[in-house]
Amino acid sequence: MHIIIGIITAIAGLIWALRSLQNAGVDLNSFSPFTWARRRRWEKQLGVKPIHALTDSMEVAALLVVAMAKTEGEITRESKMEILAIFEEEFAIQRKKSIEMFSSSAHMLQNIMSMDEEVKHVLAPSITDFQESHVQKLLKMLNKAAALEGEATAAQLAIIQAVEMQFNSAFEKTDNW
């Protein structure tokens, strides 16, 4: 009988402690493993940089072209017009859409310090969507963007090399190259 009284007392004490914690403002649902897993999944999804979440290959290409032009500082008006022309020519889009792509890419690149280190993460979600012709177009656009202000700098060449390396490793794995 004394064992049953001890178990009942322990259960009552646990319920009282949980009730006191809840009254003190502790969320008891936070102790649930299902709630923790769901919260963790949302944190991982929302904690990603916007440039790492791009899944459209055209948006990724536009971002890389703008990053190439922005590597050596702010983009001049003439360079911006050239980039918009590149977008219209290569992507076969209207001026309004090219301006939107340029603006969104420039906005996403505001807090990026070293783009060559980010290339792997930027290409990861959409690298399977690129075909050989897309890769050649992208490299052509990157070279055009690098040559807008004169010769390509070391930082711009590093971005181009990082892009080539990512595509080479991706196509070696799938043998689509």
C-alpha cells in the first residue's frame, strides 16, 4: 500500500510542477519531440540566405551575372544597361522583366562579401536544371559581365572558376556533360 501512495504522490507532485511551470510562462509543448522537429524544420527553411534558396535556373544565372558586375564595387549606369541588354538577349525577355531580375538580384547581393565562396550554395538547388547549352550561355554572360569595366579582375575570375568547377563536378556525377 505504501508503494501505491508513493506513486500517487509522485504523480501529483509532477502535475503540480508542470502546472507551476505553465503558470510561470513555460510552454509545455516545447518538450514534445514532434513540436521540436517541426520547429527545427521551419528554422532550417527560414534561416537560409535568400540566394541559397533560388530554384529557378534563370534567376540563378541573373544573380551570378549581377554579382560578377558588382564584385568591384557599385554598378555604373552604363554597366546596368549592358546587363539588362544581356538579360534581354540571352533570356529572350522584355525590358520590364529584365529590370525586375536585375533589381531582385542586386537586393539579394547586399550583404554578400565573397561571392566565389557562395557559388556552391547558390547553384546547389538548381544545378540539375542546367543543361550543357545553359552552362555555356551562363559562362558567356559571366565573361561579358566581367569585361564591362575593362579586364576581368582576380575576384571575377575566381567566380568564373568556381562556377566552372561546380558544373564540372555536377556533370561528372551524372555524366550529362
